Amino acid sequence: MLRLLAWGGASLAGILTVALCGASPSTISSPAAVTLDSFLNKVDAALAVRNARQMLALSDVDAWQKAFHAEPDPAAMTLPAAPLRRVRALSGSEFLYTDSAGRSWRLVLRESPASSWRIVLHDRPCPRGGVRRAPEFERAPPADSPATWTPLECWPLPL
């Protein structure tokens, strides 16, 4: 019995937790899943109030700037029509949202080195389909307007 406890102590503790709490093993989630769930709840709250500063606090601004974008201006955030509702996961780091018109939007997350999640920012809500142009052939936005950014992109992406 002592060997069983030494060998399967963690398993036995898990079984006892399930038995005592009345929870099924499938409802007990790992700490990483709880962290992702709590992060997504923060994202949902920021999207509900359409708060650009909250969105930026949850976003990977460093990667945005490393991709040669200027510091994102909170006033330049673009979002689809409210309300936005999370529908389902597309993968472990991509989530599908719908807007008030029923259109689909994708949120992409990146896990940072500190094991926290960050939103991947996009420079336009819906990328152009077809052959991509080289950056030097893209038209720059007018100098007096800040570059727009968005946490959501249309889904499915255009061909």
C-alpha cells in the first residue's frame, strides 16, 4: 500500500479530489488552460467596452513595432460592429467571434516567453486577397492620419 501511495500519489490525490469535490476529471483543467481562459475573459471584457487601452495592454505591441509599425495609437483602433461575441476556438491560439451582423472575425493569440498570452495585432481588419504586393509598392496612409490597427481580422481570410 505504501508503494502504491509513493508511486501513484499524484494520481491518487487527483482521484480523491474528483471524488470529494464531485467534479468529473474532464472538468478539472490544467493551470495553463485556466490562464488562457482568464486571459480570454479579459479580452472579451475589453471588446465589450471597446477600450483600446485595455486591448493594447493585452496585445503584443513589441512584435507589432518589430514589424516596422509605429506605436499603436489608441484612437486608431478599428473594430467590427458591436456586440462582439466569442463563438468557438479555431485552434489553441485562434478564436472565432461574431459581430452584430453575424460576420465572423478571428482573434489570434501568441504565447509570450513568460508563459502569458498576447493578442497579435493586424494593420487592417481584412487583408486583401490574391497576390500580395511587396511593401514598397503598398500605398502609405496619409501622413496626417495615424495607422489603424485591430485585434480582429475577418474570417475566413480572402483568397
